[in-house]
Amino acid sequence: MKVFYVKNMVCDRCILVVKQLLDAMDIPFKAVGLGEIELARDLEAEQEEEVKGKLAGLGFEWLDNRKFIVVERIKSAVIAYIHHGKNDGEESLSTYIQNTIDKDYSSLSSLFTITQGITIEQYAIQQRIEKAKELLLYDELNLNEISWNLGYSSVQHLSSQFKKLTGLTPTQFKKLKNNLRLPLDKVGTQPEAP
């Protein structure tokens, strides 16, 4: 039984697609989560290569490099915290990441910054802004509720970060009616707005 890490698995649909792939290939698994596959048994080298190829064909990347595995686990933890309701308000993002990965946060933070060129905090802000875009487009919550749900101290703080990253205020963004959202796996790879 071995856990493998996969880049670009950022949503429930990604998990479903990978489960379907493993089922179709008759590969038993114990669990599939954001960025992780826990197999019920080890794979033979030929079968592992086949899985890697099929995952790549679906836009996923099988990770072998330990540093990249840790970075992807950090990204998955940030996404889970912000987009998938793991932010219950009882622990900070840094504590959540540290507990999820079971490593010291300062070493995780250093590794992330060195390999990604941005801090975990900057990445988290970018993910929060993508979540804010999603919530604005759904038009079910007002800006106060969105701000509160995303852990901002005020609407002004959210609006300031939103404008800094997108070049638009939340209201301007909402009026555009265009989907200017980034896929979650592309957040942190795009330059910020001027």
C-alpha cells in the first residue's frame, strides 16, 4: 500500500475522474483525495507508467520529486482550507497546513517560497480572491457575507486585495458578467494585475 501524489487534482470532480480511471484500469485503491491516491497494493513498474501516462492525458501529473510533492501537498491544503470548507475558524491556515502535512510550518513556508517564487500567504490570498470571484458570480451572498466567509476582517480589506490582484473592485468584476476566473491549478502561476 502506497500513497502517490498527483499535481492539478484540485476539486471533487478531479477526484471523481481519477477514481473512474483507476476503476477502469482495475487498480484497487483505498482513498483518492486532493492531490493524493492511496492504492491498496503496490504497482508493477509497467502498470505505474501506464497510470502516469493516462493521468497526464487527463491533465494531471504524477509527482516523483519529494520537494514538489510537499509543495503540491501545501497547495492542496490551502485549497481545502479556502475552497472546501476546512476553514472552520478554529485554526489558522498555517496551523492547518502544519497539521495536515505534519511538518514544521517555517520549513514548509521556506520550501514553498523557494520553489514557487511567492509565499504561502500570497498563494492563499490569490486562492481567496478566486473564491470571492466564484461567490460574486453565484450572486447568493452579499459582499459582507463573502468577506466574512473568506476570513477577512472587513469588506474594505477584501476589496483592497481584490483590486490589487484583479485591477477591479468586486462590484466592477460582478458587473462585467464575464468569467475571468482562473482554474485553481493555475492560481499562483499568473502575474498579478498592475
